[in-house]
Amino acid sequence: MPKKRRKLNKDFEKKIYASKKNVELVLAKIHDINDEDIQKEYMTAFNGVVYLYDELKEDYEQQGFNGNSEEFLENYKNAFNLFESEFEI
């Protein structure tokens, strides 16, 4: 049985790319923190956001654009916004 082709979506790919850049920027800012305890606290809090981003990206790479794609993106955005509201970066 041939493998089903995944459905692509250029607009969604742009959103994933923007999400990747946001994650990279915040990680760079966290790594720039001099106080080790504060850096660990920020990194621990941000790990949930990174996990949701990875889940979003992995789902798109494996399945393509599907019914869960927008939900994965929304979960990531909510976690990112929550992190931004709780931590000054």
C-alpha cells in the first residue's frame, strides 16, 4: 500500500517558521542571563513552550496540515503568551 502524501500549507509553514524564530530568540535571551538560578528558572518554565513547538513541528512534518494542526499551533501560542506574561524577557 503506497504511503499517503501529506498535505502542505504554505501559510501554516510560515507560522511554524515564525514560531521557531520566537523560540530561538527567547532561548538566546535565557542563555544570556548571568544568574544561574534565574536562568534555570526561566529555562524550566520555557521547556513546556519548547515541547509544544516540537510537537507542532513534528506533527506537521509527519502528517502534514491536518485537523489537529491549528490546535497544536493554538496550544503553542497560548503557552508562549503565558510564559511572556509571567516572565520578563
